[in-house]
Amino acid sequence: MIQKKIQTKPNRNYSNYIFITCIIVVLTVLIGVENVAEKEDNLLLNDFSLYQKADVLLQEGDMESVIPILKELHKTYNDDFNISYRLGYSYLSTNRYDSALVMYTRSLDLNPYFVENKDFLYEYAIILANNEQNDNAIQVIDRLLELPIDENFKGKVMELRDSISINLKGSTT
């Protein structure tokens, strides 16, 4: 008996399917990445326009309107010094001293070099005093007086210090 040798050709259909499947997977991933990037771009644009709106409201002195915007931005950018500081300043301007203290403390955590800013320290002392942390407020004022400040500002700082000192004496008697 004569046996016929059957030769099998490699089946190229499987390699074509694998190649096409790989192409489809790569295209799907690229389209997905594009969609995610586009969504992130839109979120950043929205956040940037909110930040600009908050900046305008701050310049206009409309603290009540700026607080909700800054709170919303702070949820996403809680490690952003400017947002924390501006939110704290807005709370200070509306006499919400508890909330202002949280945001000013957060601002210092994010930017410890702000202890060199005379306006920040003055505001921080006011916040501390209004949160009945008079000893801490005096320490902040003492630090402030070590900075180079003009005589007019120094007079304003000394008035605040005297006012806090009177409160300290009043609370111990």
C-alpha cells in the first residue's frame, strides 16, 4: 500500500484573527484614553473658569458668593495653597473664625514660608484671638514684629497686641 503523505499548510487564518484582534484592542484602548483625556481637559477648563470667577468675586469683595466656589474647588484641590488661603481669607472676612482657622492652618501646612508674610500673620493672629487662642495669637504677633514692617503697620499690630493682652488679663481675673 502506498501511503500518501498529507502535507498540512500552516493555517494562516488563526494568525490573521490574532493580528486583527490585537489591532482592535489597541484601537479600543487608544480611543478610551482619548476620551478620558478629553474629560479631564473639560474638568480642568471648568475648574479654571471657577477659579477665575472666584478671583473676580474676591476682588469685588463679594465674600459670601466666593465661599461656595472655593469650597467646591477645595474638594478637588485640597493641596493647593492659594485655594486654601483664599477660602480662609473669605471665612475671615465673613467672621467665620472657626473655619478660617482651619484654612489658615492648612495654608501654613502647605506653604510654611508664609510665616514671612506680614499680612498673613496679622490675619492669622486675628483668627487665633477670635478663637480664644490668645497665647498663640501673641506668639504670632511676636513673630510678625520680627519682620521688617513699616511704622504704620507696626502701630496696627501693636493695637492688636494690646487688645489681645487686655483679653488675656480679663480672662485670668
